Amino acid sequence: MAKQAAEDAEAQAREILLEERARQAEAHTLSNLDEWLQSCKSLDELFQIVAKFMGYLLPDSFGELYLYSNSRDVLDGACEWGQDGMMNDHITPDSCWSLRRGRAYEHSPNTLCFPCDHLRPELSGQLGEYICIPVIAHGDTVGLLHINFAATDKSSVAKALGQFVTRCAEHISLAIAKVKLRDELHDQSIRDPLTGLYNRRYFMDAMRRETVSSDRGEKGFGLISFDADKFKTFNDNHGHEAGDLVLRALAERMVAVMPDDAICARIGGEEFAILVPKTDLDEALACAESLRRDVEAIEVRTAFGPLPRVTISSGVVAHDGGATPPSVLMKQ
């Protein structure tokens, strides 16, 4: 009896030691994940780390991370691992049992459960164990983590790894919230709140960067500056709300007409500026003329009817090297 008791005690001690080592390994893994996630400078970089980490942690699995779109009506595919381009572009919130129930959902073919609608049709006949976990940050559901264990021969994998994967999801969700908040604050610091265009400070910084590139021998850039003709009359005759509508309409036309790499900014009041990279004077003049024609064609309407036609007066200059500073270019 004494020998049996000693063996039982020894077995229990080994089991406790193994559990403690497992907890330490788990804590180390989460700490390593946190270190990488906190070092991310963008959401795209964060998605790369999540995919790499999950693929390394769960080599016998494949899965996806989805994030809610700004409209909150769908979730967009953010990243995937263990598969080759099979992630859905979008899924709806009601297509996943975990989002509908507000908690992690574990699916096993040996229990009473039902598959989520967001699973690909080709998996329906070979559906194994998987887990869906809502990605929640500061009480707000921001996305979904789906992990499928169908490729493994192990049983009860989802149940065994469910708690650990859920903790991984918590760390991922907090990192996503942090990067999103940082991006929002940065965006607010460089954007004009009325039009959504870049502000003067960001525009001047962009001009300095392009000037340095041009001085190093790269192709220069075009600069277009303009303001709305007789803008004061819009405010005096129709009110400041009408003036705001005109400014927003001008901003929309700028973004629509200019090349994708152009930097459109509201410098102040009714004054706007556009930097067109890798552009000479003739190309910049063509862009300015295209914008002038497009602006003349727009119709700005208020609750009391259409406003008078909006026109602009532009100045165009090109920088192709030299020592002219950005502040001087703006005045030419």
C-alpha cells in the first residue's frame, strides 16, 4: 500500500510538473506574440504576423481572420494561413454561430452542433472540428477568428486548444484595437475635418519629401494650387452651410479627377493644393485643365435649390530639381 501511495504521489507530481511547464510554455508563447503585435506599425503588418504565428502554432490547421467593415454590415477577410487563397472576401455577421451567440463556438461532428454558413461549400462533406472565436476589444466585437482542424487525425483538438486559442484571440483583438486607434489619431492629425483632404502641414511635409527625391535625380513633381472664385459670395448670399457644401464638392472632384498617387490638400479657407508626383509642367497643366472643366460641370444643391456655378482659378508650377524650397514653390 505504501509503495502504491508513493507511486501515485510521484505520478501526481509529474502531472503537476507537466501542467506547470505547459502553462509556462503558453505564457512564453503569448508573451512572444504580444511582443510582435505591439511592434506593428500598420494593420497589414499585424495581419502578416497573425497568419505566420497561427500557422506556426497550429501546423495541422487552416483558418482566417475577418474584421468588421466600417459599415458594420459585413466582415472583410483580413488574413489566412494553411490554405492558398481560399479565404472569403466577405462574410455576413449572421453566417457565424459564434457572432450570433456572442461567444466562442466549437464544432465537432461527434456532438450536437451545426455548421456555420460562412464555411466554403466544398468543405461540407468533410467537415471536421473547428472553432470560431469573436474578436472583442474593449467590449466591442471587431472581428472573427476561424480555425479549422479538419486536416488533423487527433481527436478533440478544438476542445483541447480552445482556451489557449481564445486567449490568443484576446491578445490579437487588443492589438487590432490599438493599431486602429493609432491610425485614427494619425489620420485626424493629417486630415482636414471638413473635406477629408490632407491638411497644410501634411502637404508641406510631402512637398519636402518629393523635393529631396527630385534633387537626387528622380523625376520632379507638378504643383497645382487654386481657390474657388468669389467664394465669399456663397457664404454671404447662401450661408456658411452652402459654402461648406461647395468646399466638399471641390474636394470630391479633386480626388476623382487627379491620379491615384496625387496628394490633394485643403491649405486653408477656400484655398486648395495638389501635388502630382513624377510629373512635368505640361502634364501638370493638363491635370489642372481637366480639373477646371470638371469643376465647372458640377452642380451643388441645397435644400433651397441649386447654387450658382462653381469655378476655380489655378496656378501651376513644376519642380525638376534645384534649390527652390517648398514654401517658395507655393508662392510662385
